Amino acid sequence: MTESILYREIIMDHYKNPRNKGIMRHPDGSAERDNPLCGDRIVIAYKLDGKKKKLLSVKFEGTGCSLTRAGASMLTEFVKGKTIKELAVYTDGDFIADMGVPITPARKKCALLALEALRTAVGIEKPLIRKTSRYPK
């Protein structure tokens, strides 16, 4: 199976069968981000565990292209159980590496829209690019 076919299958699976999609009642925080160039819009909401240290639940709602919606679906799975401290150092590159599919520069904004919303929701700034990645090339 070629890389481009696998890429399409992973993205389309998350697009057609999104994980953690829906409205969260009484979230601890939420934020909306949009891409005015294409009209994509994502709302991310989360709940923290009782100790307020880890993401207990993350949900998304929104409209957009397959990559925006699939990225949101994948993000909700990747970050569940992470602490806010861990999110503070989770870079764009880390998320794209976790996605496991190649993202072209033109589609990067679509793939990262949900991550931007989550960062806003939890009140963290975008992390600086680390000189070394936690992922080997």
C-alpha cells in the first residue's frame, strides 16, 4: 500500500468516524478557532480530572475539510490523559508526527486548527520550536 493511499485511509476514517465529536456539557474550558481563508471552524472543549492536572475528556465540534475534522478527531485521542504542563511543550511538529501521515505545507493550517483551539482553551502559548524533537526523523 502506498503512503498516499494510507494517508487518505487514516484521514478518511477519522473524518467519516470522528472520535470524541459532540457537545460537552459543563466543560472546564473551551475555545473556538477558525481559518478565515477556507471557512473551517473548530470548537474544542475539555474537562480536567478531579486534581485538575490531566485532561479527562476532550471533545470537538465544527465544520471544515476532511483534514481539519480528522485532525480534531486524532487530537482528542492523543491528548486525553496528558497534563496541561505536557501540552505546554507539545509542538506542532509533535502533533504532525503523532498523526503519522505526511502533511503538506499548504494543508498544515487545516491539520493544526484543533491544536490551536486546545492551546487557547487551556491558556497556553504556542511552544517554541525545540532544537531536538522527541521524534527521530
